[in-house]
Amino acid sequence: MDLNLDVRYLKGVGPARAKLLKALDIKTVKDLLFFFPRDYIDLTPVKLKEAIEDQKTTFFLEVKEPGQDLITRSGIVLTKIPVTDGENNANLVFFNQPYIKSNLFKNEKLIVIGKLRKNFGEYEILSPQYYKVKEDIKKINKILPVYSLTRGLTQKNLQKIIEGAFRDYYLLLKSEEILPQFITQKYDLMPKAKAVYEMHFPKNWDSLKKAKDSLAFEELLIFQMGMRATKEYLLGKKRSNIYRDFNLSPFLNNLPFKLTRGQKRVLKEILQDLNSEKVMNRLLQGDVGSGKTVVAASIIYLAYKNGYQSAFMAPTEILAQQHYENLNKFLNPFGTKVEILKGNMGAKRKEILEKIKKNQISVVVGTHALLQEDVEFANLGLVITDEQHRFGVRQREELVKKGFYPDVMVMSATPIPRTLALTLYADLDISIINEMPKGRKKIATYLVNSELKHRVYKFMISEVEKGHQVYIICPAVEKNNFGLLSVEEKYDEIVKEFPDLKVGILHGKLKNAEKDKVMEDFLSKKIQVLISTTVVEVGVDVPNATLIIIENAERFGLAQLHQLRGRVGRGNLDSCCILITDSREEDARERLKVLLKTSDGFEIAQKDLELRGPGEFLGEKQHGLPEFKFAGYINNLKMIEETKKLADFIYDKGLIKTKEFEKIREIVSERIRHL
């Protein structure tokens, strides 16, 4: 028996189900056991008459009769589904989701999670989540795990397969324990096999929390040890690029504006790096529009003056094109040859590669394909990259093989509170531009509910008629049962209501080439309204975009909403951000009001950290961090700080070299090659 056994050989799986599981990235028994629920539902039901109004509650209800649609004066479609708990009746109310009535049938039993209110003496549950159940509620465990699924696989199927796997492989799972006993005892951690089991079959909420905390602790400790190992690696690298000319005056005097104090301070920190013995490994943080590109251009200018080439890497070709144009504008007056390297360049690519090799090109802009084997630099001294693709040990080693020890700067437009950044980016020195250039226009921000939709649309059309462009952001890609508006639904609605509009759609399920094409069309004004998920969060500047409408705004973090807001106001046009929420939670509305009061990204991020805890930062796939499976659950900084202290203790005391830490050592050495 082996945890790496192909999942199709498990009882009750076979080739057909194995194919479905592979769609969820479950290929082996181990993948299956570590495929955790995305949510848990408290199935302790409350009777309608006992529920507290406007408080999230679980109900066990039965559909009384088919649903009906009502259209309000403002054009909103209200779908009402009559339900009963056996004693009292209520209506499930959905906004602009008429398809739901064809999904719920008379006498169907439902677990419903939502907030109850009384409307003219009748109970209503607005925009609830619901799950269909066939058995009696008394026979169901009081904590229901909810898994991500694929078409053809049900919650029940998956749970049964996981249950069978635990019966046969639980003892083998114990071999996955990697933490020495003194750590598990000191920090009161649950044994790993037990924690994994609890994640799938929790006894109660306390044991589930302990399982999550134990797995999060291990994950964060490995991450912190990886950070420490990376820093040790970098400290061992002496500078080979010697800078003799530090005169930035010609470059700065040629700029059509003065640098802010923040930009000057950051440049001073970078110059100290370039004048020290160790290679630079610095994170440059700054809000959207704070002037990070000018700082990057300044140090590229210095590298050029000292005879070194620079590589500037962007996440997409369209963003690379934008950086190329900006850098050319800044550096061209000094004879600095800037070139862009893209995928489909034909013979021109060969010509550019030859010039890079002969040092006839000083700055190369491109995606991370710049590190491919056919790109040979003559004298690479500086690498500038973005937060999503951190330049780690593995990439450095690729260049070391080619004889280069470049300085590295990672640029990030994601504001992260300094307390968190110092821990999460322990391998990097951090510089922050904490002020905006003078004269930058503020983005007017409004918080409204969906009843004002028609006024919002009227404003949208007025912006389009002025020749401006609009983003509409939705939290989901497809129709769902969670009351979340999807890109697909919104696209259908806008196209139906405004058939003359040129509307585009963008989300993470599109291929990279398709995403680039949509953004190119938006940039070239072929698309007037772009309906998207948060994939536009950090990206291409579209100076002509003046309005962003964010649906279900309560579902996003403040820092994320601030990033999205920064997609408009990129030119000199007055811009506006409209946050739409129907949430009746006072906390949610108060949280969103922070965005109405300030446009300072770091102030917003700090407030987000206080309100939601660090888990939200760790749970979102951004910041160039690895994807955390468990750390997203934690709600205070204590565990992050504890694991950092422990990692430092393990290295400082030389414990990392002992037999006790053999398994961790192997994992860390493998991980840092991919950081």
C-alpha cells in the first residue's frame, strides 16, 4: 500500500470517477486525503419563530410550492420560493436569479443558511445559501463539510470515497508526521493524521479549530524556514557587480516632474544596497500610481551607466508592452537601448537575442520567458520582477549557471501592513513608497444597494457616451447557489438590456492568450464595458476607463477592493468607483465605508488586517507567496510571529542539521528551489 497509489484503484472509484477526481487535481490517494472541504455548515437547525432577525442561521425547510417572480418598479426580479419548517411558513427571496425557481421543486427538503427578517408580518430569508438533502435532519452530522465539485460528482459520492480511503490508509498517513515531538508538545498540536481526519469528519467545532490550527502551524513553520534558508543562501553571495558611478542627476533632471519624498527615500535605500557587499534582494511596495516605475527606471539607468544589462519581467505580454513603452520614454534620451521580447516575433526575436548576447541591448522587457535558455545575456546585473512571480533561489541559480549574480528588486502594488510584510517577506529587505505624486485625482467612491441599479446603469451609459470605458466586477464566474452574482449572468443581463454596447468578458478560466486578447481589445477601445472577476485587480493601465462597478462588494477584502478601485483614474479623467451590496450586516457596511473615507492603500490594508485577520491575506492567491492551504484560517498574527521565532531558533541553534529535522530539511531544501 502506498499513498501515491493512483486514485482509480480505490474501492468505489474506477476509471470513470478517477477522471472526475483528476478534474479536481486529485490523482493519488494522498491528494484525496488532503483535498479538504471549502466550507463547513452548522447543521443545528433553528425553527423560524426562534430565529433572531438579521443573524445568519441554519434552517431545515421544505419547499411548499413552485416559486414565482415579481418585478419591482426599479426593474429588479425578485424570485420567491414558499417554504415551511412544519410549523411556520417563509419565503426564500433571490434577487435577479429567476433560474432558481426551475431548480427547486415542491416537497424538496433543504438546508438553508441565511438571515431571517419579517416583511409585513411574513418571514423572509434573503439571498440564502441552500443545499438539497434527502434524509432526515436528525440523521445528519451536525457539521456538514462542503467540497468543491465537478460535474458528475456529488458531495455524497466524494465523502464516501474519502471515508473508504481513511479506513484503508489511516496508518500510512501517520508516516506524514514531520514535526519533532518537542514542537507538537510545546505548541499543543494535534497529530497530523488525526488533524487530517478531523478536517473531513469533525467531531465538534473545537476539534475542527484545533485541526486547522495544527495544520496551519506546520505549513507556516515550513514557509518561515524556507524564508530563513533563502536569506542564508543570499547572505552567502558576495556582490560581483561593482558600481562606481552613482550620479542620478542627469536622469532625474530630465524628468518632467519632481520625485516625492517617498521615492527619494526608497532610492537612497536602493543605492545603499548597490554600494554594499551583498547582492540586493529588495521588495518595493507602493500603491497603484505611487511612482514605482520611475524608481525602477532610475536604477536601470544606473546599471546602464555602470555597464550592466537589466531584465524587467512582467506577468503578461500586454503588461510587458506597457512597461516597455514607459521605460523607453524615461531612458531613450540617454541612448539606453530598450527592447521587448515577446512570443510571436519570428525572425526579429532571433535578431534581438543576438543583440542581447553582444551587449547591444541594455534593457530587455518581457514575461518570465526572459529566463529561458535561448536568452543569453552578455552582462546581466539587474532583475526587476513583479510580486506575482517572485525571483527566488531557483531562478537565481539558473542565472548563476550562466555566470551572473544580479541584484533583484520585486515590485508590488499590493499594500500589506508592515507588521505582516516583515514576517511574510523575511527573505527580502522592504522599501515602501507611502505617498502619492501631487495632482493625482481622487476616485469618487459610493456605496449603494441593488435597488439603485438603474441609476448606476444610467451613469454607466453616460460615461460610455462620453467615449469612456467601464469595468463591472463580479465575485463568481458561473451561476451558483451562494447568492453571488456571476460574470456570466451579468454579461447576459447587460447584453440583453443594452444590445448596442460593446461588452467583453474576462475571468480566470480563460486561457492566457484569450485574457490578453480581451485586455488588448479593451485597451484599444473595441470593448466599452468589461465584465470581469478580480483577474483585473493588478494589471494594465487603461487611461480611458473612468468607472468601476463592484457587485457583492461585501464578499471582497478592503485591500482587494482598493486594488480594484485603482483600475480607474489612471489618466487625467475624473473617475468613480461604485460598490454595490445588499448586505444587512452592520459590520460589513461599516467595513466598506472605510473605502469612502480614505484612498491610502496602507491605511486600508491595516484596517483590513484588524477587521479580518491575517488569514485573508494568506488565503488570497497574490503577494507572490506560495498558495497557503491552511494559513488562510488563522485570525491573528500570533501564529505567524511564533513560527518565525521558532524557525529562527531552529537555525540559530543548529537544530536544522540534526536527524530530528531530516524530513523538514528535505522539504525546505526542495521548497526554496521553488520560492
